[in-house]
Amino acid sequence: MSKQSIDELKQLFARNAVTETLLAELRLDTRKGVQQLIARHDRNKQKKQELKKRFVDMCRYEQFNYQNGCQYIAGIDEAGRGPLAGPVVAAAVILPHDFSLLGLNDSKQLNEATRERFFAQIKEQAVSYGIAMINNQIIDEINIFQATKQAMYEAIDQLNPAPDHVLVDAVQLGGLKCSAEAIVKGDQKSISIAAASILAKVTRDQLMKQIHTEFPCYDFASNMGYGTKHHMDMLQQHGISPYHRKSYAPVRNTAT
């Protein structure tokens, strides 16, 4: 029986159709192209195992609360506390018990294409989710910390069914109708918070791209309102836009 060509083997690996028996035979194949395919296969397998382990580790807060009788656990996170312009956005999401999305992590650790793909998958699979934003005028009135909490409360209020426990990224939320815990760097430790971070960041990034069309000089589509050198230079040249946070020192100093 003749050996399969490299192209034929590539197609088998691409379809994940290589059996263990065939793989064992290929490990004895001295062709360089075959050994490269096997090395790539082994790397991908190792990476997938690492992603599975990380995902299981990030489920521990959810699993602990499921075991303690909680049915609906919500993750809460925000995006946009640091920028000089635009709203702060918070998201709350309840995931199903059997939710699986390998590679899910803090939104800042993922590239834009992955975030947007995960954004659609999370919304599709979620039991419920809520997204709320507080604009820059209110941020200036009540300060960014209080605005962040207000956005979180509003996002939680959108959930149906209501959660019986919430996991929040580093913010203590009192006065809820259910139990809550704040987790430092929670977007790296909890799948629910990580999922919320994706919903919040992608929503805010999309909004900042829309604002960019109104005020392209600040390059909001790239900097998302953060104080890059170009952004600061444009503030000096053009002054502030209606979306800038006047209570933030770099903006306030420009306005005076």
C-alpha cells in the first residue's frame, strides 16, 4: 500500500480525521513534511489541553456556588473607567451550567477578532445578559467609581431570571437581592466575569467607533478614548468634544 501524500495527510489533520493507529505509523515516517505535520498536531493538542485546564480552573467559583445550591450565577464587569472620553459600560451575564468556550479570558488579553467572535457566542449561549452604560456627563457629576457601580446595578437589573449569586470584578456591590462577592482580577479567575468583560468591552468599543465618525480628529476608533499622545495633541489643537470627561485632569486642564 502506497504512502499517502503530504497534501492528503494535511487534509486529514485539518479534518481532525487522523486515528491513533495512523498517527503511530506516521511517527515512523521519515518524510520531513510528515514530521512537521505531527509536530504541529502535537503542539495544537498540548495547547488545547492547556486551554481546557485553564477553563476548568476559571470555573471554580461557579462550581463552588452551584454545589452550595445556587442556580443562576451572574458575572459582572465593566469597561471604560480609565479613558478620557465616552461612557463607562458594565455587563452582567448568567451562563448555563454546561457552558464551554475554550480560550475565554479577560477581554484585554484577547485580540479584537477573538473578542468579537466570543461576544456573539456568549450572547447566543447565555441564560441571560444585561448591558448598561453611563455617559460622560453623569460620570462628571457623580465620579467614575459611582458611575461604574450604577452601570453594574443597571446591568444586573436587566437579568431575567434574576441571579441568586453574583461574582463581581473587584467592586463591592451592596444592597442586592442576592449574595455577592468581589474577586480581585476576577476577569482572569471566573468564566462568568470574563464573559461579562467581553460583553462590556466589545459594546463600548463599538460605541467609540460610532463616536469616531462624529469627531474623527481624536481617533477614538483606535484609542477608545484613552489618553494617547495623538489624543492629547488633538485636545490641545481642537479642545474637548461633547463626549470628553471634564472631571478628568487632562481634559479639565485643556478646557481651562
